[in-house]
Amino acid sequence: MCKKRKPFDPGKPSEFKNKHHLFPTSRYLELKNKPDNIVMVPYNEHALYHALFTNRNPYECLDYLVSTFWGGRIGYLKDFLRVYEERKKNGKET
């Protein structure tokens, strides 16, 4: 028997999680069952992610953000990565 999905509500955090493939298996079939390619994400956020990024891989998502929303400015991304790595190195939450 199939599980019936709850209606989508973007304003409500979801207790349900589902698999998200970092590299879409429709384009990267060889990565379908690779654990490094799968993360568990909240159901509602997963739906929003695909509404914005469709079937893009992580590199294409970043390129889309930089070119579409950030006006080609990659300094924000560089700053984020630097701070993220520092926090990770110091054992702090991100």
C-alpha cells in the first residue's frame, strides 16, 4: 500500500524527511545508490528546493545563485566558505 502524502505547506516545518540526491539520478545514474550523493532533508524544504533549482547539480545551483541573484558577485560565497570552514575546524555549529 502506498503512503498518502500530506499537503504541501511551505510555512510549516515538516517532520517528514525524504531523500535528496545531490547529483540528480536522472542525469547521473551511476550515483543513484552512492551514500555520498544522498542527504535526508525536510519534505517541505525539498519541494521548495526543486521549485527553485529544478534538476540542477550543486555546481549549477551555485552558478544560478551567483548569476541570477548575486549579480555575479562571488565574494559572498568566498566569505561564507571561509567562515564555514573556520567554524567546522573549531567544532562550532554552522
